[in-house]
Amino acid sequence: MAKINESYKKLEAGYLFPEIGRRVRGFTEANPGADVIRLGIGDVTLPLAPAVVEALHAAVDEMATESGFHGYGPENGYGFLTDAIRQVDYKARGVDIDGEEIFVSDGSKQDSGNIQEIFGQGCSIAVTDPVYPVYVDTNVMAGRTGNADADGRYEGILYLPATEENGFTPAPPGERADIAYLCSPNNPTGAVASRENLGAWVAWARENDAVILFDAAYDAFIQDPDLPRSIYEIEGARECAIEMRSFSKRAGFTGVRCAYTVVPRELTGTTASGERVGLNELWGRRHATKFNSVPYVIQRAAAAALSDEGLAQTGEQVSYYMENARRIREGLAAAGFTVFAGEHAPYIWMRTPGGLSSWDFFDQLLDKARVVGTPGSGFGPSGEGYFRISAFNSHANVDEAIERIGKVFAG
Ligand code: MLT
């Protein structure tokens, strides 16, 4: 009989967003016609930018010709896309990344989940808490943890609480770990790491021979040009950090799927006997074995999102969502809620009112205001008592949601 991977049995609950979907479906089935406003999962709502649509059409037409047909693409991505990434995302900010260091993929969720495969089973893991659940769950699945305790903390993972006191940007720990996951702008708290904070993390990683897995899926939402968008803007990061970026939120690609991971050549890990091995080589091996490249048509669309026209159009979309973030932040604060962050991210983090648990607030919000958000505790134990509101929706729905929340919960 085929034995299962027992580590899956350690997982505390179903994945967060399907669980939210299940509860919302239950509610809408019980209340047919209820006008539910969804500010839960961070899924974009605006249609694709015209430059992206044009590139998709043109690439499909090309594929319909003998000379323009493309089969399997290069494992790491087409040069036209990796060149655009190098120029727009890195060179423009003074960072040199080689094309061979970029691995184009179909999503940062996948990359941030799969990357742990190239590390040893015994590697110790540090995460900020609350955290994007993929980082923790994939390490649990891989058997790198023990069981969860009553608060949902897995044995063997070092949790670094992101709190009001530290501005939801924890400093590196006083102890070592082999791998640390960082995300800035942060999902779920919406906080953004300063240059000093990232500098401290890079120094810590170098001192401890650790690897930082830096998730920059929301970099386009940073409004202050002085804030770092890439960890490679910090000196020394090439020797200790892998970076993941995505077209999902910046260019409306959640249903189109394109992202990339950067693994610098300098970055190494060690074998049991202490030999240094390049992580670029290992990730390249994994990518070539388990992935057959993002479709040509989609890579053309991603490159179009990085063209001048595409950047201007997707920049407007980002501004549209950031206007929502402002309305949510200010609207909830005016209604008496304690809200945090969201100045450089499409997420607003708030304290639940009246000491409600995150899930109790979720249920009440759905039941009384017909608004869906995301319970903070779904992102980790330190998220208990907090709640995330996403800015991905229309202005009209956001205004309506804030008005409803204010009416039901204020005072
Ligand atoms: C979220 O809502 O946290 C994100 O949409 C999840 C994701 O990007 O996978």
C-alpha cells in the first residue's frame, strides 16, 4: 500500500483562502442574493492593461504562423523578457543582475513554496509572524518541522513576531537560522522594510551564513522612491539572498501567471562535508527538471507590461488600488478602528474591535456587513486579534464596504 507523506498530517487546517471561500459560499448559499463585497484574497479586479492585451493578441497571431510558432521555451525564460527585467526592475535602480540569474516562472506562490526543495532537510527556518502561509506550510509538508502547538506554532520554526511595537518589521533574531523568509511590502501586514531593517537582515545573514528568501511580490506598490524595492539594493545581499517577484499584482496577472526568481551566482550552500555549492546551479537544475517554461504568449505579455507604455498603464492600475488603500485606511480610522500600514502596500492591517478573535470578526463582518476580509490569525499566531483588508476592488465597492463596516461596528 502506498504510504502517504505523514508530514501533511501535521498541517493544522486547510489552506487559508479556500477555507475563507468555503465560509463565504456557505453564507451566500444560506443568504441567496446577498450583496457580498470581497476584500479578502488579494486578487486583482481591473482588466488587463491595453499594452498587455495587444501583446497577447500579437503573440497568439504569431503562434498561428509557421515562422512565428514557439514550442518549449528556454527553461529560464526568453531573453526578451529577462532583458526587460534586468533593465526595468534592476538597472534602473542601480542593481546589476545577469540574465542567467533570472528564472521566469508561473508564479511567486509556486516559487516561494518550491524553493525550499534545494535546501537540506535539517535546515532551520525563521519566519516573521504573521506570514504568508505558503512559507510555513511548504516546510511542514517537506518534513522540516515537528507538530504545531496549541497556538499553531510548529516545532522547529523560529517565529519572529511582527508587532505594533516593532512596526510589524521584526529585526533579525539574536540566534542563527539557516533560512529566513522576508516579505516587503509585507503580506499580510502591509508594512514595508526600511533600508536599515534590510541592511540589518543582510548583515545577520552574512554573519550566520544564512540565506534570506526575499519575497518582493508587492514592490510596485512602494510609493517612496527611497525605500528599497529589491534586497539587492542592499550591499552584500548577492551573497545571501534569493529574490522573488511577480507580475500578478503589479500588472494584473493573477489569472495570467508570470513571475521570476533571482538566484545570484555568488550565493552558495554547503554539503554535509562542507563543500560550497552554488544555489543558482541547484535552482536551475530543479527548474529544468520540474518546469517547462512559461508560455511564449504570456512572456510576451509580461515583457509588454515592462514597456514604457505598459509601465505607465499598470502604474495607473497600482495607483487605483492605492487610492483604495487610502480610502480604507482613512475610512476605518475615522470610524474608530485602529489601522496600520497600507501606505506602500495593497493591504491594510487592523486591530479587531472589542477584542474579538480574528475569525469571530470575520464571521461577524460577513454576517452583519456582508464584507469579506482575511483573519489575521490565518497568517500565524501573532496575527490573532488582527484582520487584513485588501485594496483590490473597485472604488465604489470599497466605499460601500467601509460605510457598512462603520455602521455595524463603530462606537
Ligand atoms: C493573498 O491574498 O494573500 C494573496 O493573494 C495570496 C497569493 O498571492 O497567493
